[in-house]
Amino acid sequence: MGKWIGVPKNIKDYAGFVYCITNKKTGKKYIGKKAFWAFRKLKPLKGKKRKRIQKKESDWRDYYGSSYLLHIDKETIGAKGFSRRILSCHKTRWEMSYHEARLQFERKVLFRPDEYYNRYIGTRLRAPSNKIIGDNK
């Protein structure tokens, strides 16, 4: 199975990443995002009211995007027929979503079906919080 290219030394410093998966045979690409961590809510401990949150590493090491068309090609030619590259790592999920959408729009993935597996851009973004943009006002 193909490994990710560009994995940071310490994934604990990041929420996730934006990536590009490329079909080595055709050159067709997929731009997406993936979180390093998965969170799960657990019942409160006995006598407590707050739910507990469990953090564990997500399935990012084996991930090949959410594109149905990409998965069909992966089944046909196998995982070795693809390269997986991390384009950028981000400290928040907001940053991941923003940069994924920015790259998809910049590369015009929806207008280039022969070059990209992407069939929709499904991001909803709000204005960033002060914490993200560094405004201390």
C-alpha cells in the first residue's frame, strides 16, 4: 500500500491536512482533506454529568479519499497505482476546510473532469474566530 508523502514529524501538532491523490497511470488527481484525529463522546462517569471525549488517531494512514470514481479506479488498478501527497498541514479543522476549498477553486477541479476526480466542493465556512486569525481585540 502506498504511503503518504510529506507526513509531518509530529502529527500531534496538527488537526489534519489537505492532500492530493494522483493516479500514476492517467495523472488524474483528487484534492481533499483528512483529520489526524477522531473524537468520540462517551457516557459520563458514574456520579458525573459531563460527557467524556475520547481522542484517537483516525484512519488517515489507509485513507484514499471519498471519491466514488477514485475508489473504482483503486479497485481496478490497486493502491500501488496511486501516489498520496500531503500538501499542507493545519492546526484547526477550520483551516483544513478553508485551504481544501481554496485549492479546489484555484485548480478549477469542477471544470476539469478529465484531470480531477472531484465532483463537488462541499465546504461551509464561517468567518474565522479571533483565535485563528490572531486578532487579540
